[in-house]
Amino acid sequence: MPDVTQRVAVVTGASSGIGAVLVRALAARGWYCVLLARREERLRPLAEEIGGEFELCDVADRAAVDDVAARVRERHPRIHLLVNNAGYTERGNFLTGDAQGIEDVTRTNYLGSVWCLRAFLPALEAAAPADVVNIVSVAGTVAVPQSGPYAASKFAQLAFSRSVAAQLAPRGVRVHTVKPGYVETEGFPQGWLPAPMRRLVVGPDRIVAHVLESLDRNRGETTVPGYYRVAMVLQALAPNLLTRVLSRRRRGSKINAT
């Protein structure tokens, strides 16, 4: 259990990737971390390593999130930080992709953030000023055919994040929306990228450093690395142009929908 001077952080998707690096960094800063994920074999040793605790939780399951949050809030009535990091990728497209995969990526990446915020909000407000970090994606602003379902889940998560940022500010809860570009992790391998684009890939350490800086400076919505803003602005200002470019690249291919 934390001592009276420690701030409490709840981090979802904490078993690997950005989440695992982040809880280590927070613990090094003196935070007491509650780790949420689905894999006990990963969570238990990590929680022991950093002197924190863990709960098994599938954030896509609203009832499970409510149950876990109730147990955590009983132990920690004041939570100073919630990081909605749990997520996974779905490379298929909308027309031929796996139907269950489309549903699952939406439930995890988008609705998981909604259910976690709702469930932990009483403890965040009790600790105000408190912070919420939503790990979204550049894919939440730029959509391409080969990752349409994933992009849609992140577009929805981005809209959610922007909406609650305005709602929660007067209640002493600050929302930080972090939009990473390509990040190489166990759950998000980037070997499928064309060789020239692999130079854009960064590691989870880069994202974690950015998250910590965002918390320190109360930066709100940010993109990391910053050069991805060019693509975001292009699609926002000229969506039809990008659609024509992408459609020309795929011209001549057949779409088999059943």
C-alpha cells in the first residue's frame, strides 16, 4: 500500500509496451502504481518489481471494469492519475476484414477508455487536481484503407478525449491526449512498414518521456513525434485530395465482399 505522501496512478495495458515502460518511470518518480491488463504472468512480476499492485482486467468488458474499479477505489479512494493505454491493432479493412475483429478493436481502444474513466472518476475527483492520459494515435486523425477499423477506433477515442477534456477541466481533472505515430512494441510490431517509413518508427521510451513532460507542463493534446502533424493537417484541409491519391494507388485491385 502507498504511504501518505505517494500519489496513486492506475495504468491500463500495463503488461507490456508503453504501459510497462510508463509504470517503471512513474515508480521511479515516487508514484504508487496499480497495473491493469489481462496477463497475470506479465503483471505480477512487474508489480512486484516496482512495489505496486495489479488487477486482471479486460477493459472491453464494462462489467469487469466496474468490478475492478470498485475494488481499487476501496483500497485507494483518491487516485491522482488514470492512463488509458490498453489497445491493440486491427490491420484488416472494413470491407473484407474479420467482423469480430472490427467489434473487438472498437470495444478495447475506444469503449475501454470510456468505461475506465467513468469507473475511476469518483476517485479522480476526490484527488483533484488529478490527471487522465489517453494514449490515442496519429491514426485517430489520418485514415488509410489498410487500417480502417483501427483508425476508426482511434478517431472515436480522440473525440471522446476532446469531449471529456472540456467537461472535466472545471472539476479539477486535466485530460492529456497523446497521439503517437509508429511505435515498435510487442503488441504493435512495425515490420510490415515499407523500408523508407521504418525510419519514422520510435520506441516506447520516447512516448513515455513525452507523457511525463505533458503531465509536468499540462500540455493537453499533443502529437509525438511532432512531424506527424503535417499528415494530420493535410487530411484535415484536403481530405478529397488524399482520397484520390489513395484510390489511384489501389486502382485495378478487386474488392471481394461477402
